[in-house]
Amino acid sequence: MSDALVQIRSLEKTYTRGSGRDAQAVHVLQGLSLQVHKGDFVALMGPSGSGKTTLLNLIAGIDRPTAGELMVDGLDITRLSESELARWRASSVGFIFQLYNLIPVLTAAENVELPLLLTKLGKRERREHVQTALSVVGLADRMGHYPRQLSGGQEQRVAIARAIVTDPLLLLADEPTGDLDKASGEEILELLSRLNREFGKTILMVTHDPHAAERAKRLVRLEKGVLVSDDVKAPASR
């Protein structure tokens, strides 16, 4: 029995393009196997169309594989029903998007609270969790601000607070610095490194940026749906 937090074996994802006689099978992931251990910080790199975001979505339970095994913390999530998968995802996965995905009419605190509305926590407990998460990302003084009142870097920090507020097993980040300037991007990378280093968060990050990938402990490269390299490295000193 593996002690990996994420255990992937012979994972395949195939889409059908077109219909009828013109239908073509597109093999996005082809027999991919990968282990991610608790406390890992993995950067997923590769050219566009290599399957990076597809892999992230499969691990998050947002999409389902065509074939193969995908175990997270000993649970084969491919066998869960849609309702079971939704409950598992709400408690186990924090997702960080390139474009933040904050709701403009909600304050920072209200955006961060959203995942907690799916739990059994009372109002006071939810407020305490929100305050803690926003403090961790350095925005305790911005709880009442709306997204339009924040910089891009601050919006992404609110999004990260939303991702960690349920204390998930996994943080999955899809190009988290892709829409930010260099200085703001550096702040976000340092925050992710700190979440991994000080809080032990397991992070998988899709990125095109070699500088961002330097923050990770492992660099996994995909090409045409195949894992071509998996290098454990010392993270860049800061």
C-alpha cells in the first residue's frame, strides 16, 4: 500500500471531437502514472495541449478520467457518485484560478466564506475561519472590501484565502500568477511557498513560467498527455 496522498495509475482521458463519421478521438492523457506525497509542492509544466489542466481537473474531481485509477488519501474518487464527489471536493480540494473567480458583489470576507456555507459550521465559526484565512494571506484589514477595491494581487490573495478556508487536503493552482505583474506574482509565489513550508500544504501548480516553477520541490513535465520527466529538486533559496 502506497503512502502517497495522490496515487495515479495508468490514467487516461479521451475526448471525442466532432460527431458521426467525422468523430475523432483526442487522447489528452495517455497512461499517466504519478504519486504526490503529503507536503509536496509540484509544478506541472509542458506546452499548451499537453494535458496539464486536464490532469489538475481530474485530481480535483471536476472531470472524470476515461480509464485508470485516481486515489486521493486512500479514496478512489473515480468511483464516487456526482453528489459524493461534490461533497468530497468541497472538503478536500482548494482550487486557485488564474482569473481569481471572485464574486464582485460580495466582500472579501463573503467570498472567502462561500465554501464554508456547504459545511455544518455555525455563523460564528465561519467568521472565525474567514478571519484566520484572510490573516494568513495578509488581508485581515481588507475583510469588508469588494474585489473592485483591491489590486490584482490582493484579489488573488483573497482567492487563496477562499481555497484554504476549509483546510483542504490539496491546493490545486492553475497558472496562479498568469494575470499578475511581476511584483504581485512574486508575492503570490512567496505565499504559496509559505503555505507549503510553514503549514504543510500539498500543492500542485500548473505554470508556463520557469521562474514560478522554481518555487516548487518537484518539476513534472507533460508532453502530448505523457509524463516525460519528474525531477525532485531543492527549492530556490529566498
